[in-house]
Amino acid sequence: MNEQLEKIRSLEELTKGFSYDGLENFLFHNGFSVKIDRYYAFDPKGLDISEVFDFAEREVDGLVRNLKVFTVKLGRELSDRMSKKMQYEFAKDILRREYLDAGIFVFHDDVGNFRFSLVFKLVFGVRHKYSYYKRYTFFVSPHTPNKTFILQLGKCDFSTFDSIKEAFSVEPVTKEFYDKIQTWYFWALDAAMEGKIFFPSDKKYSDDLERSREISNATNLIRLITRIIFVWFIKQKGLIPDEIFDDDSLKKIVRDFGKGDNYYNAILQNLFFATLNTPINERGWAESEPFKGIFKDYGVKSLYRYEDKFLISKNEVLELFKKVPFLNGGLFDCLDKEDEKGKVIYVDGFSRNPKKMAIIPDYFFFAKDERQVDLSEYGLGGNKKVKGLIEILKEYNFTTDEATPIDQEVALDPELLGKVFENLLASYNPETATTARKATGSYYTPREIVEYMVDVSLREYFRAKLPEIEREKIDILLSYSEEVPEFSDEEKRRILSLIGKIKILDPACGSGAFPMGVLHKLVHILQKIDPNNKYWLELQREKAIEESERAFEESDKAKREEMLIEINEAFDESINYPDYARKLYLIENCIYGVDIQPIAIQISKLRFFISLVLDQKIDRSR
């Protein structure tokens, strides 16, 4: 027990800021022999390596007999996204050079941030043609939650390779997070049915008024959770101000913060509907005083309101939300809309009318002390613990980078949006319009099945279109193997042309598991056969010229020039990473989805948005 406590303490100390002494202390308590030998390695352009150490090693049971730890110090500040791919390639290069099947790599900087990665090789095939490496990573910073890093590595004794892989698994984190979100959801649902939370119930889901109210509350809460989690993801890119989730800041912004119910209206509703759903140059305040009993902007749901719920001025509110982007994705569209008779049917309750205004007490977001709730009615037990939704989110690391079969960060990624939405949706049956009494079942397609479906679909497509190319070459192209099949320039152009012309439709896309899987795989193929985007750029330029000539007179060159400028900007690596140009074209031209649930489509769109945003470089001067 004392040894376990020492391991936890050593990890807690390490998360306060990386140091060689801290790492040595942790590894010593896990049976590693620490040696700290300087290691001489080639520094790839752009990685900015200042020193590398062959730091420690130990024997382990399993496929990997000898596990080494390498530390790599970088000359600039490490972020959760910075040079991530190059670090992966650097680690693989060392493993190949040292004839190792696995290693732990710790990339770190001068300000305490570090990336703690397990990289290992999976061997397939007699000639290892289909072999590839995998990476599991913790990104650790003194400024981020590090509970998962401490708990999972603290439990690992590093004696077997299987136990090490388990310590780097994201599944326990995802399950724990979902359990907490599910508990919060049913706690809030009970509160809504008891009148402690209020959503307007103008929209009728059933002739039975009580049943209709229950369904209304359930769907509103699922929508609220989905909106907030999405906001939390884009917050990781610095696109949402931290102040609106910080208690001390909010006490100076929101009237009676923590004591009443102003936070949801003043901050979240204005963020959702007047900010994220409104172009930046159109943002402004609704009229605060009616003229002859009527508000001039009655029914306009894209303007700020609730001035009386703020402690700051209108201009200060506009300044607070100034850098938040406009998202035309639908999830933040206010659902308070007029029916065919001109009557407003209130759903979201973004209203100055007290009878139609949604009400959620602040403690449902910011309760820090866990309280016990009885959720046995939902099959979850009578002694569940719950805290505020924002406080739950603050406990976890989030990453905007969706995991792939070969690279996974031990953090909550945007796939979680789909998992949470579809698992919560499993408690609601749209066909019978009833709320289930058992929170069981899931409609979410697991990542492994998605990967299989994607591979089968694309393999058949390429085999049918390229019968002259060996099947094995196509299989290797689709695999995550390190081997790149040899293709002539003409064959590369044909493959790229086929990718550019492909049309993929998921007729029941849910929240985008299959479309996102296809996107990742097609980008992977493009990376393999056209790593510098040379042919991909040529293809898009040719397509733009061809389309402009079809649509306009040849003498009208303005539209063509505009299209070419947009293409050049997409490929400009001073503002975008190379994958941005690959993804943008595929999303706009190749991947389609349909679903009976409108919110599922909205989540799919926003997952694509996040995927694009993470490949754009942040301009700190703007």
C-alpha cells in the first residue's frame, strides 16, 4: 500500500511540471533501471530537439521483453497538437534503429508540459507487409486536468506488456465519463419533472400531456448536454473564453451567480443562440424596452438578451464573446419558431417572457460537492453520486483530435459526442414516443466495426475501378502498414482521381461514425501516396478550372480566379496543416449522410468542423 501511495505521489509531483528527477522517481517505483545515457538521433526539420536520453529500461512479460524509456526535450513550448505527427515518426525511427518492438517516449519542454507515449509494433503477415505501429498518448500539463494520467498509470505495475497497454487505454475513461453524464442526465430529468428545471412544453409529443412533458424534458436535456460537450471541445482550441466556466470570473459577470438561475440564460443561451448561431458582424442586443407593449425584434432569436442578469455592460458582453466563431451547423439553431399560423412554439425557451423562459438553477452546472440521488427508477441504483455538469467536464482531458486505429490520445475525443448522444438517445424511443425506464442499449457503432466497414467498402471500390492493379497493393494501401506500395505517377493520379470522384452515402449515419471513419481512411491513403499534396493540388486546380469553364463564359475569369485563390489558401501551409486541404475537399465533395434524427446530422457536421479546425494553425495576432 505504501508503495502504491508513493507511485501516486510521484505522478502527482510530475504533473506539476516535468523534471528528470520526477520521472526518475516514478520509474524507480515501477521497477525500471534508470541510466540516463545521452542518445544521438537525427533531428527532423521542424521538431526542434535540444536533447535526447536513453533514460531507463526494464524487463516485462509478454510479446515485448525489454521496454525502454526515451526522453526528448524540445526547444519550444509543447502543446497538445504541436508536431504530434513528427514526434510519432521520430519515435518509430528510434524503435527501428534499436530493433525494439516497443518503447515509452516522453517529449517535454521547458515549462513543464510533456507527452507520455507508448509506441509499439503490431506484426502481421509472413513478410510483415501489413505490420504497423500504434501509439497511445497522455498529454500532461500543469494547466490541465491530469486525474486519468495519475489514476491509470498509478495502478499499473509495468510487469507485463498487457497491463501497460491497459494503463494507456481510453476505454475506462470514456466509460467513467459517460456514467457520470448519464447520472447527471437522469438527476436533471427528475428535477425537470418535479418543476425544479423548466423547459417550455409548447411542442406536443403525445396526446397524454404528462408523457409529452416527459419527452420534451428528456430531449431538451439531451440537446443541452450535446451542445455543452461540443462547446467544451472547441474551447480546447481557444475559441471559447475560459471565463464563462470559471467560478471567480462568473461572480463578476453574472448577477447572483451560484445562488440563483441566471447562468443558463445569461451565459449559455446567449452563447448558443446569439453567438455561435450568429455571424460575427451581425451580433447585437435585442431591444430591452417594448414599444406599445411589443418588442420591435419580437421573434428574432439571434440577438443577445437578459441584460438584467448580467453585472457587466452590454458592450462588455459583446467583448466577452467577440472571438467565438459563427457555426452554421444547426445544433445551435434556436428551436423557438413560429408555426404556420404565426404563433411562436417555444422549445428552447430563449425568451424574455417569464412564462416561456427556460430555467435551470446554477447548481446543476456548478455543484462541486457530490450529492447522492436515487435513480433506481431508471435501473441505475438508489445511491448514485452526482455533481454539476460543468464540474464533471472540468475533471477530464479533452482533445479535438479524433483517435484513429494507429494513434490514440488517452483523453476524451469528439467521437464522444456521438457516444453520449446515441447512448442517451437509447433511453428514448422515438417510434412510440415514450421515455424508457431502463437506461440500457446503444446505437453507437464501435470503432473496430466502423474500420472494418470502411475497409471493405473502399477495397471493393478500388478493385472494381482499378482491375489492372494487384489486389495486394490495394490491400497494403488501405492498411496502416509502414510499407507504401510502388505506384507509377500515372497510377497515383488515377487513384487520386478516383478519390476525388468518390461519392459515399451513409443512409443512417447517426452521429457520424462511418462518415468520419471514411474521412480518416481517405486522408490516410492521400498521405501515403501523395505526402506533399503535389498531385492533390493539381487535381483540385484542374477541377476548379473545368467547373468554372462549364458555368461561365471563358472571358469571365473572375470566378475562376476566386476559386483558385480559395484552393491555394487551403493548401497554404503557413495557415493550415497539410491534412486541411485533404479533408476540406473530401467533406465538401465526397461524403454524405442522412438520418431520421436532425440532431444526429448536426453532430456529424460539427464533428467534421472540429476535424477541420484542428488542422488550421492558430494566428495569435488576430
